[in-house]
Amino acid sequence: MGYDYADRGFADLMDGMMTTTRKYFGTDGIRGRANTAPMTADVALRLGMAAAMQFRRGDHRHRVVIGKDTRLSGYMIEPALTSGFVSMGMDVVLVGPMPTPAVAMLTRSLRADLGVMISASHNPFEDNGIKLFGPDGYKLSDKVEIEIEAGMDSDLVDDLAPASGLGRARRLDDARGRYTEYVKQTFPRGLRLDGLKVVIDCANGAAYKVAPEVLWELGAEIVPIGVSPDGTNINAGCGSTHLSTLQEATVAHGADIGIALDGDADRVLVCDEAGTIVDGDQIMGLIAQDWHLTGRLKGGGVVATVMSNLGLERFMNDLGLELKRARVGDRYVAEAMRAEQYNLGGEQSGHLIFDDYATTGDGLIAALQILAVLVSGEKPASEMFNLFTPLPQVLKNVRFNDGAPLEAQTVKTAIRDGEQRLGDNGRVLIRKSGTEPLIRVMAEGDDLVLVEAVVDGICDAISKQA
């Protein structure tokens, strides 16, 4: 089970390097501090123009769907993007604050040529970002993003639409209702949430209206928190990155389960009735087992990422299932799922993809699949989860300024030495961050002391080069 640096480890490293060489796009669209490059109105305008050039195909009237979360800066970025698309002759459908997966769904449903979500996901309100979806509802490939970048830095004047060919913008008033009904249809027929008390934390983000509505309409008694956005409180002390709020509310209200979404509701984490946190790996294990036993699991396994715990892999193997690993990022998980024809995949962080229903991570659909297993099992959440014991996993970051410290022979030697020490009972993963000048060093194994020593040894070798 040792991690092969020469093959998989080096490939992951090169993935990170490829991301950092881009001018605008990172691991998940464009992201940065609002009103500071690259997250400015000017960049958003040029992105709209360049993306329109890329997706104007054929003589039909072209259409783009634009959604956003609740950040104050959305009021700046949304009109800039709209102007860019309209100037190139594309019609714009504005859906307002909606979850990222809702934008992906509406892009397909409305036969749009492109979908755009304005959000920085779990980041604080000062940040914002732009994610793009193709007409199939899937996030764009690296290749297409690079082509759009090239267009952003080109002379776009010659491609502007004539005055008679400008696009139009309109609001879609029933966007929330469309998504609500779509999500409810993913819940198994014949099941209800009657008698279940659920704390739902919407992170003061994009799902602050739709998530409580869905759970209540399916019969749950809900305790909503993080449902009062003011433009600056998204993810502030709430949501899937600040779980103490969820834990305290779940215990205080005597709820059966607590559910936390992030700012754009494409990820979910939960806690049981005692307030114990359940991460994405445990959720994947729970649903994979249930779907396997009921014949719903496709492909003979699930797709996770290189960060998922080795304990999940062992659990899957014990069920006679495979765990395929993809690069970090839910779009890479989705690509691997399509290639392998799997219908379940996700990340430890709570991005969970159900290919039967969605093209990207959907926190609300994931929550309903979790609740379906809970209701069917007729056991407390604390007895349903924790199907395997995670192996000790240690992750540390090493900051560097310039150069390529991972190319140093001393660093390569430290990595190989760490792998040899862990042997078949652990693995090492080295990744270069796609958003910061950091090298992430992760190791896991049965022996925590040994794992810590391996990580420290590699970090020390990198630090001497950085």
C-alpha cells in the first residue's frame, strides 16, 4: 500500500505545478480577494467575453445561466459577467442566490450553452470566485479553461456582437422551485422524514432558503441555523468549516442528526445525535455499503481522492469493492467516475457526487441520501456511522518562495525513506498547492508516531531547500 512517488506522487506534483502556471484559473475556477486581481470587475467582464467566444457554437440563440451565493461582492461580479456575455451576443438568465449544483442542473434543464456560479465556496466573505459549467452540467476541463484564459488576454474587440445582435438579460423567478422539486425527486419513494429532528446549518450561504424548504417538505422537524445572510457573514462561525456551531445546536435541541453545508452548498458534513463529526470518507463508506447491498452501486466501487483515508480503502476492499483515487478536486472525481462508469464518488472534505442525480458535488442531495440510509436503518446516527476506524493521517504545509525544492535529491531521498519505513501499512503523498506557495506533505499508517516522524523528516528536507 506504499505510495509510489515516481508514478502517482510525481503525477500529483505535476498537477499542482500545472495549476500554478495559469494566470487566472486555479483548482476550482477563478478565486481571490474581491476587488483585487484576479477577482475584479474587469477580469469578470473579460471572462464573460472570452467564455462566450468559446461556447458560441452554431447559429442558435446562445444562453448562459448565472447564479451566485450571498457575498456582498456578488453585486459587483454578476453585472460585469453579464455585460461580457451580452456584449458577445449571449442571452443571460440570472437565478440569484442558488447552490452551485443548482446552476449545473439549470444549465442542462434550460438547454443553456454555459453555466456560471459566482462563489468562493467555504472561503470568508472577503473572497469570491467564478466557476464554469459546460452545457452538459459538468465543470470545464483543464484544456478548455486554458483556452478561455488565452481568449481573456487577446484582443476581443473584433468578436463583439453588432448593435442588433446584443444579448438580453432576464431573471428566472422560479429557479428555486425548479431546484427544490428536482432535489426532492432524488429521495427514495415511499420514505419520509416524519419524526426526524434535523439541525440544518446553511452557512448563511446560497442554500439558506432551499435547504430548509426541502427538508421540511419531506417531513422533517427542522432547526435552521446560518439562514440570515447579510453579505458579510457567509461561513462566519457556521457551515461545514466551523462545525462547533452545528455540534452545539444538535445536542442542545436533541436532534437526531446535524447537517452542515458550505457557502455554495456543494459540500456537506454531518454530526450524529451526540455531536460527533462524520467526514466525507465515512459518508462515502456508509452510502457505498447501503447501495452495494441494495444493488444500486455501479462500477464495483467508488471514486475518492488521493487524500481519502486508507481506512476507507480497506473498508471498501472488505466489501469486495474497489476504491479508485483521483486528483484533489471534485471535478477530477467526476471525470474519473465518468471514465470508470461509477455512480458514487467524493472527497474527505464533503464534496459528494451522485452521478445518477448530479454532475457535480451537491450537499443537499448528499444530505438526502444520508437521511435515506438513516431512516431505512431505524438506528441512531451514532450506530449507523463510524463503519471503519480511520488510520492516523498527518498533513503539514511547507512554505517556499522560489525554485523547485521537490527536485532536490535530498528531498527525493527523504520521501523514499519515508515510504520504505511505512511499507505496505501506509502511504506518503506530496502535493504542491494550486492556490498558495505551499507544499503539502501527508502520510498515514497504522502507527501515529511513525507517521509523524515520516512527515517531519520530509518537511525538514523540503524546508532546507525552500
